[in-house]
Amino acid sequence: MEVEEQEVFYICPICFRVCETEEECHEHLMVLCDTGHPGDERRKPVLDRFGNLVSRAPRWYLEALSKERNKS
């Protein structure tokens, strides 16, 4: 049985530049993102209770932005 690694990286929410380490971009630190394992629900777009698309962004991106905003 293989162990699948989670993908963890930093992303700039303004220009979407991606790095393996936390760096400054657009005068702020990049946001830590954890995409989960392949097939993880966080990799899918967010749907409302009726199955309608709420955002095209995957859940991992929205969660990362939310965590960053809650720090402030």
C-alpha cells in the first residue's frame, strides 16, 4: 500500500504565484495552502445544499484565505 503525500505550498492571493517556502509577494506574506490527498473533498469546488456552484475555487484555497483573514 502506497502512502500518498499531501500537497502543501504557499500562494499569493493576488497574482497566484506559488512557492515551496513562505515568501513576501505584493508587500505581504504568501498564504499557506494544504490541498489534501488526491480525492479529498477540499480539492473540489464549493457547492451549496442544492448542488449549485458557489465558487469555482477549490475548498482548500478558500479555507487558506479564510484562515489568513482571521489572523488579522
